Amino acid sequence: MAGPHGRGSSIMEREASSREPLDSLADVYRCFQRGSCPGQSAADAARLISSGVCGLVPGEDGARSPSARSVELSCLALSLVERITSSLASGSLSPAAASYYVEVLEVLFQDMGLMSHLMDHFQAEDQIISHLAAKTVSTCVCYQLQQSDTISPVWQQKCEQAFYSSALGPELDSCLWSLTEILKRLLKGAHQADDFGKLLAALDSSLSALCSTFLPGERTEGTRSVDLSSCRRWGTASCLLLDLLEVLTASSVIRGGVACLESQRITHVRSSALLATVSGSAQYFVKKRALLLLKRAALQKAGEEWALGDAPPAGPRHEHFHADADALARSVLTAVAADWLQSVQVESASFFGGTRRVEGEDGQTADCVTLRAVSLLLLKSMELHIQSSGATAGAGGAAEVYGYLHRLWGFLRRCSVQLTEVSHRCCWVSLLFGDQDDDMMEAAKALFSIFIQHRLCSGLDDSAVLEAACSSGCNPHCHFLLLLQSISFDHSILLDFLISTETCFLEYFVRYLKYLRADWRGFAAACGRIGLLGGHRSAQRSLTGGGTSKVTCKGEPDRVEVGSSVQLTGVIPLVDYDSSDQSDPESMEVSPEEPGPSVCETSKFCALDVKQKMSGSPMSIEQQYESSASKPLATREGSSLSSCPAMSGRPPCKTLARAVLCMSELREVVARLQTRKLFPYNPSSLLKLLAQVENCS
């Protein structure tokens, strides 16, 4: 019988033997980091890595649950394989080191069948192991596609089995994450369109089968679906699937072309099921993720968060593009008509400390991300429906369109205490989207299309149309004036919007200016309304400012006192425009006016007529402002339009004067930049529209 010293010696020997493979593997890792080759042969290094991936520690029973030392060994080996593969793919190794590690990978994958061992880790309950395995496999599959133009059969078979079975668990999660990561990398690759199409075609049918289970359509006999919401793993699998669907949706735009696979259309085709997920019994983060996917699909901005400018520009639209967009819009409008908004859950806004506030603080604010997503999804669906149906719906169709807006307004007031205090419904856009420039412009553009459709179909006169628009919160004059008010009538911020490709402001602005030209009377009335509204509003809280942002109007209705806590959108200009006359055009990273890309190419907006030229010379800005502040509108030269609504004892409408001054300053700075060839596109038509607006005043 061994004594205590004998037992202690045997334990130390086992620990030393178990440390040996870990230390040896660490030596290989250190050599790789230095860009050198280890002392052993490539075959010996491959055997060491393979045993590490399998977590084989001498003296331990592999059938038992893995020990901490075994997990550590597997993590190190998986990380080493991933680093070697990614370095070879990027060509960052020296020729000697690259030759050595290429041989190591050949032994691992061709002689030892390492891919099968990697895929076995997809089933690991240890989330670190399963994630490292998925990351390593993704890198290896991309490397094999790059080198031999073939898809790993082991990986493909495992993914197909997981998708067809749809069995919730770590294996399905790892397969979903791996496929999503591979597709992202291929989408970002400039010359990997063929690889993307080949890989997606191989898994198209299995992906469709998986989505039939997770996102079932109308129940038919033989349709297999499960109560996924009752499963502990459902939330993770659902979010991973939604991430994959966003990549597939983005690929239908980036890699569209003539043909489009079924899996690339799932978001649009199964939009009704996604809407049911949003209003169902799923966890809130799953509902929110599904809602954001639908919003981005409607706006054609899927993948905007992870692309980060690396993805190639959108390709030609596929043959089902318009049909899919119409299907999504119809699904949303049908659901809203069936009181879908009543079942949409909106929790309190999250912040650094969580979602619950300390007792004694102000009331909790609603989750504005969800409110904005619901609003934009409905507005964009209405815009798409209008574009597809045309202006033939008549008065009944016009009433139906405004009916959707009233449902949306009811939803917003139910979910947001701040919006219940709003007396003028047109304010909701600036309140809800105040700190999100891109979403605010999309909302304004969609509401403008809705307004124009109602104006054409309602059969009402202009004043009645504007009155109805205000009652529904979609008067374009009010929206534009509230935008100007939110930026303190600063023309340089409008200029930032004009040259930015992150918003659709240019398209919206041009369309609005054309309408403003024809309805100056309505614009003047809106100026009076907005100014009068400010006089009766002592404080207006921002929905997204956590109750700290206030715009206080005192004394004169048009005089806005902005608190120091307000964060104005885009307050810091991109360029010092006042010094543009002295700027060196060679040092400015902007495209010259001619030759140059069209507006459509530069900012993906409607093309402007670049052949138009400005004529006439308007009065100076100082004269314009003084004239606006001192003369009634009806008596100005060249204007037969009425002034702001009569307000006895009040001075002329200063909101109108400030708005005209802002656009005058914008025209001057754009013209100056055009003269210096510093504007990124030809703004001739825009300048003409701005000049015509000045003439109307």
C-alpha cells in the first residue's frame, strides 16, 4: 500500500504529464505570434494541435466531462487553428512561415480529418468551446473556398442536418452563427460573388425548411411546427436566425441580379410570421429584433450595422424585388387593420443602469427604439402601398390612408406619456425621431408621400387638405418648420444633411421645395401655427432625452430659448463653410462638380436636372430679413399670397422670416461651394428651387 508520500508523488507526476501538451502547444502558439517556425516538424505540430482540439490530456478519461485543463487545451488549440488560417488567408506571414503552416493545415485537414473534430465541438455545452469552434470553422470554410473554390462537405452536411431537423440546442446555434459569419465575409469580399452564390445555393432548401419551422405560415395539414417559446434555448436560436435573415435580406440587394434564391426572400415572404412574432409571447428582445429586421427590410437598409461601408454597392434588383416589397407592405397594413398595434409590447427604455429607475425619479420613458421601428415600418409600408397602387384609390382610399395614421397615433399615445401632452400632432415626428437623423428623414419622406396621395385623392380644397393633414400629423410644412426649429434655423446643419449619404434628406428636400413653390400660402399659415403653438407651450420634453431636454418658449411665440441640455442634431458642421472662399480645392476630399457622378450615383437619390441655371440676383440676406420682419406678406412685391393668420396686436410672423433667411443662407453657401467646385454633385436645380422660394417670399 502506497504511503502518503507515494500518493503525492503520483499526483504530481499526473499534473506534470497533463501540463506537458499544454506547454508544448503554448510554445507553438508563441512561435506563430513571432512569425517563426517551431522546432518540431509540421506533422508533429499538427498532431499536437489535433490532440489539443480533441482535448486529450494524458491521464484523464475522455469519456468523462472535460476538466478545466482539457477545456484550456481545447481553447488554445482552436484559437491557434483560427489564427493560422486567417493569417494565411490575409497573406500576413513570411514566405518561410507561410510554407510551414500551410503544411500544418494540410496534415490537419487532409490526413487527420480535423474538420470533423471541429464540428463535434458544435454540440459542446461549454459556450466558449462551441463559439470558438464555430469561429474556427467559419475561417477554415472561407479559406478553403478561397484556395480551392470548394465547400467543406463535412461542414455543409452538418449544417443541412441541423437545419432540416430544427432541433434546438448548441449544435443548431453554432451552425446558424457559422453560416451567418461566412456569408458576411463573402458579402464584404469584392470578388467573392460566385463563392457566395455557390454556398447559399447548397444550403437554400435546408434554410427554407428551418424557417418553415421557426416562422410557420398558415397552418396546413402536415405542417410541422413546435411551441418554440416554451423552450429555454428558443430565444438564442431565434436571434441567431434573425441575424441570418438580415444577412440574407441584405444579400438580395447587394448580390441581387436577375435570380434570387428562396432563402434570400424569406424576410419578405414570411413577413406575416415575423409580425406574429413581434406581437406574440416571445421574449421582448426577440420581438424587438424581429421588428428591427422588418423595419430595415422595408427601408432597404438590411445589414447597415455590420456592413460599416465595407460592403459593395447595391447591385441590380432581382426579378421579385417589387413583388416582395409589395408583399411586405400588404402584410403590415393587413396586420395593422386587424389591430396588430394593440398587441405590440413596448417596455421601458433601457439605460446604463438597466431598465428600472430608482424610486423617487421621474416616470419611466418608453423604449423609443421600438416606437421608432413600429412607426417607420408602418409609414414605409404605406408609402410602398401608395407607390404600387398609384393615385386611383379615390376618396375612400384617402380616408383609409389617414385611418392608418390615426391608429399609429393612438398606439404612440398609449405607449408614451410624453406624446399624450402634444396638442399639435405634427410634432410627433420631431419628438420621436429627434436624435436619429436618418430615421427622421425617412419618416418625413414617407409622410410627404402619404400627404401628396391624400391631396390627390381626397377631393378637398387646399385649406381643407392642410387642416386634415394637421389632424393626422402629416402636414409637410409643419414637419419642415419643426425640423428647422430643432436645429435653430442653422443653414450649415442643412448643408451637412445635403452632402451626407447617411440620410435621404436630399430627395426629401427637393420634393418638398417643389411643393412649397406651389403652396406658399399653406407654408405661411404653418409658420403662424408653429409660432403660435410655441407661445402656448411652456416646456416640451424630448422622448429620447430622458426628461432632461427642454425647449422653452417665453414671451414672443417665435422666440425659442434652447436649454443647455439639448443635443441638437448635427450641431458640429462637417466643414468650415465660412472659410470656403479661401479653401484650397486640392486639399478637399470631395468630388469636383464636372465631370462627376450624378446625384443618383453619389447619394442614391432621385436625379436632379443638372442643365438648369440660376437667373436673377436676389436681395441681400440682411435686406431679406428686415423686409420679412417689417412688411406684411400680402404687400410684398411679386407676391399675391396671404400673410400668416391674423393675430391682433402681434408682430408679423418671425418664424416665416427665419425660415426664409435660413434657406437664403443655404442657397448662398451652396452657390459659393459650387463656384469653388467643392460641392459633391451638381446643385443647379437645387439652387434654382431655393431661389424660387426666396422670390415667393
